[in-house]
Amino acid sequence: MNICLIKTSSMGDIIHTLPALTDAKNAIPNLRVDWVVEENFTEIPLWHSLQNAGIVNQVIPIALRRWRKKIFSVNTKNEWKNYRTLIQQQQYDVIIDAQGLIKSALFATRLAQGKKYGYDRHCAREPLASCFYQKKFYIDYQQHAVERIRQLFASSLNYIKPNTAADYGILNQFQQANIEQPPYIMFIHATTREDKHWQNTKWKELAQNITALGFHIKLPWGNEQEKQQANLIAEKIENTHVLNKLTLTQLAYEIANAQAIISVDTGLAHLAAALDKTNITLYGATDPQLIGTYGKNQIHLKKEKMELISVNEVFNLLKEIL
């Protein structure tokens, strides 16, 4: 069976889709998937494929975030043409729009050839998106996003959703043994939304407390602003290291081999969950019940606002874990 999966962004949403792919592989051994995903996240579907006998046949990159900035440029037109050719090159048995947005339905689901499946208007994130589907399912919104997507796959592909815990299907890809480096804690400190940030002064104080226990700290970053933030946190604190610019695959290895993770609500926090890493995630503006990190070893520290989370609360939780 050949299917086309539409789940383009964001990073956390893409990672939330992996357990559904694992379920589908177990239920339908001959399943082959083409996955339409934003260009910055094309590594993620391939991780699952490497561990699961090539279930992801092809990754079809889409670049809506970049194209909309230069919508009339020659380069954008050429890339759009190439994208349309890829997504329309075969007839699919099933097309699953797991995004539930108008943009995913309009720029991906609509173009793919085959019967289209998705959420009905009562549970899609944007109800109008359901107009593009030929088969629609009501899936209760009052459950975690991982479980909603697992149910969407089961309904679309006609199998019973397993009652087992979600299996992201990438853990073995990143496990390493005998890593000769000091034990370290990773700070996932950067996020795009201001109301999800934790103050740099608190990260800095936490780093001082943790390094005093003998652990090193590692700080990843994705752009210059995040790099500056990492440098501010690490400044004048021994054994606190700002990492080089890394690919998602390289970051996954760093996360997988950390002693623990302390994170804000961002995509890399969900990657830590997919890798079963002990992770203390700090929540202020968002509710972890429906879209928080999901899986083994996940600890949610929730307050009404991020500034209400104290360094001592985080440090004491970490000491209990370690």
C-alpha cells in the first residue's frame, strides 16, 4: 500500500506523527509512505525509515515558509513547479492530511492524487480544511496530539489503534555506548515565542548550581539570536559549553547522550521525549496536557507565567532525578 502523508510543520507536530507511522507499519507490513514536510525538517522522517525497514519511501520537501517571502521570484516558481511534479508523480491508495490546516490542504493534500482522508470540521484545527477531504473522521480533541494522530491513521487505514504506549520508532538510531566525555545536562533554552522564554538570569543561576555538582552544561542554538542567548548564559561559568551549529541529526545524538534535559516548550523538547530522555520542561503560556512532551521520563513544571518558575524548583527536581 502506498500512502501520502501530509504533516509539514512544526518540528513538534512532525515528531508527534512518528508513533502513528510505527503503528501503521506494524499493521500493514507492505506500507510505503511519501511524506510532505517543510524543508527544514526533512531529516526527521528519514530517522524513522532507517530504523523501520524503509517505510518512508520518499520525503517531499515543501518550502512555504521561504516561498511566501519571495512569492513572485523565478526561483520560487521553479521550486514550486518541481514540488508539484514530485507530489503528483503517482496515484496513492490513501492520502492522510494529519495537519488539519487550510494551508496543508490547499498546497499539499489538494495536489496529491488519490483518496483524501482527514479530520472532520468539528475537530480539525481549521474547520475549512475538511472541505478538501473525501473521507473525514471525528477524533476527540481532548486527548494528546500523539494519540489523535494515531487514531486518524488507524481510522484512515482501517486497523484498530493499539493500546500500547506510543513508539516513536527512532530511539535505536541514536543510542551510543562508551561515549568518552564528561556527563552533561543539556539546556534547550531557545523558543520562538516570547511568552515561552525563561529568563537568561535564571538559566545562568541554574547552570552555576548544576556545574557545582560536577556536571557539564551544553547549549544548542539555531540562529544568531539564540547563539547570543547561549553565550550570555555560558559566560564566565566553567564547564558550560555553547555547541557549534548542528544539524537536527547531530542534535539528536547530543540529546540522546545527555544525562538529562531541561527545556522550554519547543521542538527539541519533543525530540527529547521521542528519545526517552529524562526531560524537565517548563510551561507558562501553554498547557502540556494536550501538546506537551509525551512519553517516558517527561516531567512538566507548569506555572501561570514562565517568570513564576524558580531556579530552586527546577534544580531540586533535577537533583531528585540525578
